Amino acid sequence: MRVDEVTPNVDSDALLTGAQFIDAFRIATTQPDLDARHATETMLGQQPRWAKWLIALRNVLVTPLGLKTSGAADGVGRDMIGLFPVVSETPERLVAGFNDKHLDFRLVVDVTSTGAARNITATTLVLTHNWLGRTYLAVIMPFHRLIVPAMLRKAGG
């Protein structure tokens, strides 16, 4: 299935004021009853083995720096999907993410209809707070550009 990088179509100030990084990827699906929660759960539910390995490596590397290894610390008593707390949700849009000392992160999953087809769009927003956040973002960017399309392909089914 084809995943396209698209121009982000979100109100970044409403989602993450001051975000310095934003990108979006889209895939078409023919699943007529798909909503944003189900798309997000499918995307984040079962990561490819190589992505799990990268997340495990990331957790080992950032633990000595005092960074969160998952959204679980923010998510106590909150709805979680995968590692991420749900920030807001409608049938058409789910926003997940968390704030950390080096950066704040949001994943926005939109499910929209275009005639008989439906589109799933994953938009990522990041606000860095310091040199560690900027360095972290630069290091993970090549992996981000691989992982998000792979996750969308799972959801596109």
C-alpha cells in the first residue's frame, strides 16, 4: 500500500503551541467503519520487530539522561494507546502524546472520507525545549520517516 507524505492540515497552535517540527503521512483505505481510535490502536499496537528494537535501544540510551522511556508516567489513570497517553479523541481524530523535559510530542491520527474511500493521516508535531531535544529530534528523524509509513500501512489494511 502506498503512503504519501502530505502537507500537514492541522491547527498546530491548538495542538502544540510553538511546534518547531510538523510532518504528515497519508494512506487510503477501503475499511468503511474505521474510526480514529481503531486506526491508532492498529498503528501502535504491534510494532515491527525492527521498530521494537529501535525503541528498546532508545530507552537504554535516554534513561541515564532522565528522559521518559514511555508515556506511562504521564498516563497514570489516563487512557493509553501503546506507549502514548490519549490527549483528546473524536471518531475522526485522536491526539496522543506527552510532554518531557527535552521536548513535547503529539501524534494526530485523522480518518476522513473522500467518496467511497477513506484516508488515514498521521501528523507528528514536536516542540523542543533545549539542545537535548534538538539533538534527539535530529537523531531520530531518519527512523521516524521509516516508522510512521510502516505504521500507516498496518492501519490501512
